[in-house]
Amino acid sequence: MDLKTRYSNRELRPFYAGSGAVASASEDGQLLATSVIDEVNIMDVAAKQILHRIENDDEQEITALRLTPDANFLCFVSQAQLLRIYSLSAKRVVRSMKMSSPVYVMDCDASSTLVALGGTDGSVTVVDIANGYVTHSFKGHGGTISSVKFYGEVNSTTWRLATGDTNGMVKVWDLVDRKCLHTMQEHTSAVRGLDFRPTPSSESSLESEGQLQLLSGGRDDIVNLHQLSSKKRVQLLKTIPVHRQIESCGFISLPGGDDLFYTAGGDAVFQVLSMESGSIVKSTEKPIEELFIIGVLPILRSCKMYLVLSDQTLFVVDIKKSLDEASEAIVIDHKIAGNHGTVADMKFVGPNLSMLALATNSPALRVIPHHLLDEDEDLIKDTADEKADAKADKISLPLEVELYEGHTDLLNAVDASEDGSWLATCSKDHTAILWKYNPDLSKFEMYAKYTGHAGPVTAVGLPNVIRRGWPEFIITASNDLTIKKWAVPKPDIKDKEVHIIKVSDYTRRAHEKDINALSIAPNDSVFATASYDKTCKIWNVDTGELEGTLANHKRGLWDVSFCQYEKLLATASGDKTIKVWSLDTFSVVKTLEGHTNAVQRCSFINKDKQMISTGADGLIKLWDLSTGECIRTLDAHDNRIWSLSVLQDGEKFATADADGVFQFWRDCSEEEALQNLENEKMRIEQEQSLQNYLSQGDWTNAFLLAMTLDHPMRLYRVLDSSSTAKTQDAGFVFNEELDNVIGTLDNEQVMKLMKRSRDWNTNASTHSVAQKVIRCILMRHNITSLSDIPGIMSIIEAIIPYTQRHLTRIDDLVEQSYILDYSLVEMNKFM
């Protein structure tokens, strides 16, 4: 029976998560720098590859980071108040210096020469990036620095730095004269957005040289426009209320365009406003989820911008294209998911099942590509292997995400039709939604919404057999302890409205505690529900009548799965077991034990000859259902594995854990079997060659081959045979040929031989060969060179006690031989 026993995997980890540091981008938008707690990632956006992964030595959370516009350096600060400057060309940290207080805001000037850091103690430090020294240190703010912004004109003396603090104060510093030019107290809360521009020619006065305008936006929901002169005079030109908290603002300067500026922050809305009227020209739509924009990264001279959301999702907006189009909404080119949070459930969907639909701790349905499963190259990810890590980083990552809004609370589960064109979601908002894939738009569209449950909908199921081109029903389960069957309206080409279904075909009270999962039988005749009340119940799909109760688990159930080819069903439980049940007798056929924590998901694979399961122990197990034994454990997750989705009867599958880490698995059992055959063939050939060398007395080749095979007893046999052979010469430990070979060994080979000798030396029957090997090494190698080999001294220390014990034993034997000699002499006197 052919079993699937080996899987290769590729990993998709969050590249932006768990840190308050706002991402940063190069001026051309090609590179993006993000942080994951104490780690910094630099990504090539076009190639979708992580180019640099920088670990923070002090293991403290990254608080601020900034890529220079020319993408030559990355500056980042940790909670330990250490500024580090990383060279992208040298691929290492080239500068490090201590700051006087924690830093949460940074900015680089347009020439990529200077970086400004705002501290919580109100100080502002300017550092020369390339040379690594402090050029300016400004003090005067009474609160934490909440924003910094450079302005500089090449080949001029106009170099300014604007700073804002949490008390609403704004200061403008002259970097050439090293003094404060202007102080403004027009805001009543933290200033989060600052931007400069030269005074427009229409507003210039006789004192036009060195005049600038400063835009400031704060959490008091207003934007101020100031006119700055070179003679310490400042004039408030405008105060524009935007009615939303501001986390970023700036001028929009497009050739021949209107006088515009942007703000972003509260409600996760980015808006472009007219400077003249203060009215909104265009804006993004407010998402249902309670998010806000924590930063805006202008690129390509502000023609495009990255919007950084509080859930570490990045939207790329095309400002120029949006302003040219007639629509009121700003065009979002694409969306990048820095992380997906906790993935509660997922299913393969879309054309050729080429996408993955996710139910996460978010109201929005997320759909991502999963081309990591399509790679033919076998990559077994080993986090302890730097080469594997480097290789993994070069794989093109599925960064894009499609967000579909329809629910108003977190998603609990998803299900999909067999062809992936229909998708059902359920949520804590007491509703379920049916989505249909539109091939013309290459997107899912909301088709029907089902309302009627009195509690969160925890599970949803679609039929496996679609006879008329659309799923004719869906089944839902809820924390209100009921199950419902709903009819799906027939698709009408003319009717594009979303169907709102409020009445179900039937409602049944199902369990005494929360229902965690449901599954519909392959022929759609029955369905099963798994509950925290320790039972699984079988229901008739057509009538909703109870047909059987499966009660044998000791704790609540997390999942239930039907067998495709036999009348069997599997349940996964918090009692660390999986039980396989007969649908004829409703009795347990097999109990699979092996997980060390709750089993979260289970699924039949390989024509139902095997089962795959995932658990709260972070392990994936493959089971042989004929024996009930676990035949392989896959360990690639560090946290509870909530989600499992299988493709092609187990040829491929995906898992996701509570940290938002995905593993994409591909069956390579056949490749492993072929490799094992090849290895066995090679082993037999090498064994035969070794025997030939020994019979011919070719000690050099015999010894070197035994070292290559790295088998202790084969190597011992070669050394023992050489020491007892008739060709042994006086003055040599083994023989001239073998002694010379041992003298040519490199440090790694010497270390391996010493380890073998240490092991042999512990046994009285093999210690003599070990002593000869040690003696030969000491005679043929320089003692000073030997002592420099890393780890050899610990091996020698392990050899000495046993050597002393062997010497003591030999001395005892010699002493006992004297007694024997004496006894024999005395006996001869009486004979």
C-alpha cells in the first residue's frame, strides 16, 4: 500500500507585525522596510522577495526605522535606545550609537545624508548617516517629539528641520546656523504630520528668498498652513478642520495640478483636499473594521503613496491616476498584507483552486494567492540552516491580498465548493455570507447574506454536489446552539442585487454547548456537527432530523470530517485524540493517539487510507488508518495550528497557526523512495568496495572509504584488521601506509576520528584500537595545531578517565600474574 510519508514545505511568515514602527520605502518604491518585533525585513516589492533580514542583537522591539531615499542605508532604533545604521551594500550594521531617550519618529533628508531622531525627552538629534556622527542636537520641546520633517535645497543655504511634539508645539530649526527660527503653538494635541514647500510664486512678497510654507496636522483634527520667512517671522495663513484624527499630512505637487494636500489617520481614510477651499476632493472609502492609518509613505515624487494601516496592511494608491479619473474614490493599485493575524480557518478557492480564502481575526474576508505550492523545486525548510533560510528568502512570496467587506465582526469559518467558484463565510456578527467568483473581474462578489441566528455563527457548510450550476443550500451552526439550513436563490443574470435571506428552511436545536465545526457528507445526504459538549451528531440534510449521536470523547470536539469512499467519519477533540467512527453502527472504529495537546483539525487523504491532523501542540501528524499508527510527524510551527486545507487528496496542503505563519506542503514520498533506493544501491556498492580493499590489504582506500561511510564499526574493523595484519612494521602504530594516511587528515577528519576513539575507549574490548589511534594522531600531527581544533580538548578530557581505568586494570592483571607465577613455582617443589 503506497502511503504518503514525506512532505517538503515552504513557509510564509509575517514580514510586518508586532511592532509600532511605521514601515519605510525608498523613493522609487522598489524597496520596503518593515519590522517584526525585534527583526527588520527589507523587501524587493517588484520581485516579492526579502533581500535582507536584520536581527536586532539586543532583542528589543524596533520603535522606529527609515530607509534612505536612495536605498543605500537603513536606520533603525530599538526600545534599548540604540540607533543602528545598516548598509545594504555591505549587508551589515556599520554604525551604532546610544540615544538619550526612546525614539519613535525619524526622517531622512532628500539627499540621503542626514537622519533626524525625535526623543521622548523632547530632544532632537541629527546624525550624519555615512560617517556616523551627530551633526546637530536641539532642545526646547516640552513634550515627546511626535513628528520630524527635513527640507533642503541642494547647493543652497536653505536647510530646515521641522519638529512637533505631543503638546501641540511646532518648531522650525535652521540646520546651517544651528538655531531655532520659529516656534508655533497652534495645535492643542500631538502634531503627527509636517511638510514643507517653497512659497508659491503667487503668494511671494518682496522678501521671497528663503521663504517656505509649513503644513502641520495634529490629533486635534485640524491642519494649519504657516508662512515662514527667513527673518524669524511666521504667519498663520489657514486653519482647515478635517474632522478626522491626523497621523500624516503633506503637500501634493503635481505638474499643472491644483493646490492640494492630503491627510490620513482616523477611520483609516486617506483624503485629498483643496488648499483653497478646504473641501475634500477625493478620498478612500472608510473600512468596516475599526482601523486607522499610522503612516503615509510618498514615493515617485508623491505620484504614488503607501498607506500603512494599523493592522500592518499596506495600500498602494496612485494619486496622479486618481485625480485624473472622474470617480470620487481614490484608486488603490494593490494591497499588501504584512501579516494575517490569527488564521481561524481557510479553504482553497478560485479558478483551479489557485487562491486561499482566510477567516482571520478581522471582519474582512481575505483572499491570497498560494503559488508557493506550485514550485517544483524541493525545499525542506530548516530554521537552523542558514543556507536554507537564504534560499527560502529568494522565493517569490504571495504578498498581495484581496479584502472583501461584508461582515461587521470577526470571521469564524469559511467553506468552498469543490470547484472553488462559491465561497461561504460566517461571523461573530450573527450572519453568514455566500460569495460568487466573477471571472470577468477576477474577484469574488457578495451573492447572498443570511441573517436569523441569535448568536455568532461558528460554522458553515456548502454542498459537495452542485447539480444545477450553483449550490442549492447552505448549512450554518451557531453559538445559539442551533443549526439552520438555508436555500440559495437561483442566479439571475439580470438581478445584480445581493440577496438578503432572513428565513431558513428549518432550525434545530443541536447541542448543549458551542458548535465548533460542521461537515457535509460527500453525497449531501447527511451532515455532522461537532460541539464542545463532547458529542458529534449526524443530521439528515433534507429534513434536519437527528440520525445519530457519537459520544465517546472525554473533552470538547474541535473538528469533524467525512470519509470520501467509505461510511466513516473522524472527529478531533481536546482530549488529544482523533476517533474514526462507523456511520452504520455509530461506534468507534479506531482511536488515533499521539498529539500532546488538543487536536484542532483532521482530514482524510490518500483515498482515505491515511489521515492528516493538526494540533495545539504545533504538530502535523500523518496517520496510517489500517494500523492506526502515526507514520510521520511534521514540525514546522511554533504555535497552535488552527487551520488546515487539503488539495488533490493530500498531494498538497496548507497549514496556518495562531502567529499567522503559513506552511505550504507538497508530497515528495515518491522522490524520497527513489532517493532511498539510490542510497541503498550506493551503500551496497561501497560495502563491497570496502571488503575488496580489506582483502587486498589496500589500507589507504579502506580507511578513507570507512571514514566517508561514517559508520563506527566499519572504521573499527579496518583499523583492527590493519593492526593484526602480517604486514605490520616495527616502529609504526598500525603500518607505514595507514600511519601516513592518518598523518594527512585535516582538522575535521581528526576531530571525527578522535570522537570515534573516545567512544571505543569506553569499552574494554575495543579500547586497544582507540589507544593506537590516539597514539598515531599524537605522533603524526603537531601538538600545537591539534590543540587549536575547536572542541578537541573536551574530547581529550573524556578520554583520560577511561584510559586511567584501563591502565589500572592492566596493572592489577600484572600483579595477579605474579601471584600465579609464585603459586606455580611452589607447586613444582612438591612434584
